[in-house]
Amino acid sequence: MRTTFDKEVDAAYIYMVDNIEKGEAIKTVQLNENIILDFDKDDKLLGIEILNASEILNKESLLSASSI
């Protein structure tokens, strides 16, 4: 599991798998205005997108995330 953070758009992405290939995420579920889940064809959770990440995640999580 790894996390990336884009400061410009204040969004974090938590990868539940090593890599997500283009087109692999075929189902997206928006839990609320800030949390979006990506699933593959078998309903396996691939990743979690967090918008407004600096307001939701703790500072240590963001500092340890890879910048994109």
C-alpha cells in the first residue's frame, strides 16, 4: 500500500495494489464529496481518492506520501 499526494489540487490517492493499469478501474463509488473508491472488474478495491486531503488526513500521512 502506498499513498500519493498532489498539493496543487489537495488530493491524495491510497493505492491498495502496487500499480493500477490504464482501464483497470472500471467502477467508481463516491462515498461523499471527498472520498472516491476505485474497483476492478471483480469488485476488488484498487484505490481510494481523497479530495481536500489536507483537511481530512493527518499531517504525518501527507508528509510521508509521495508527491505527484
